[in-house]
Amino acid sequence: MLRPEVQELRWRDPPLGEVATPKAKLRLTLSVGSGLARRPGDRPGVVWGLGDRGPNIKVAMAIKLYGLDHLSPLKNVTGAKVLPLPDAIARVQAFVMDFVPGRPFSTDNYRSLAVDNVCREPGFQRLGIQPSSMRAVVPGYLGPDTTSARYRRFRSSAGR
């Protein structure tokens, strides 16, 4: 029977750059993903383990260490993490995506992200519009809200 042998790999993640945050600079590194692998020619029982070391930070730590207070609404979301991307890599990603069918992201999208698109004026009020929540409006877009559909939802929520 084979006895497992564990050997630590001496690996240092190459630096990619830094992202300025309100409290400190966030250092980014190139990292391998998680997984197990075998190389051709490895003797039986040899498996190489690779660990994902980031960069990914839990939201609570990003708020505490880097002052990213705008992430507070996500603080208690299970599994939520911050995956920082240096500007230069985002620019390259946008350029590459320009050539992907369907263009899920583009150089134009990248440039648009540099400009805030949040209205600071009370636009609804000025236009005389009473805003509605998505919860109130979207079901009407997704299908008819018939009496039988409502009864199905009531039965489902009651566990029947």
C-alpha cells in the first residue's frame, strides 16, 4: 500500500500591482487556481495540490482594512468577496472582450465605468413620477399575475 507523502511547494505569487483604497494600498498578486493535478511520468500515488490564494477578500475585512465602507450592505452576505482588478488588467480585459462574440464587455464599457452614472438630483420628483419598487413592478413583466398564479404562490409559501 502506498503511503502519502506531503511536501510544501515553495511558491511566491508574482506581484501585479496595487490598488489605492481609502485606508491602505491593496497589493495584488498573480495566483494559481485551486486544484489537484498529476504530471506525465509521476509515480503512482503522486498528486500535486494547488491552492487558490487570492486576491479575494471577505467584505467585512475589506471594510475594516481598506475603508471600503460603501460595501457595508454586503457585509453579512454569505460568501461575498471583493475581487480587485488593477486598472491596466481591466483595460486589457475590455480590449480582449471587444472580440468575443456578443461583446459581454468592451472598451466602451470600460471607459463608461470611469464616469459616475448616479443621479444626484431628485429627478423623479422633478418629473412628477412616483417611483415603484422592482418587487411591485417586475412580476407584471415576467408573466400574467392571474388569480390561479397567486393561489399557487400562497400554497407554496404555506408549504402545500
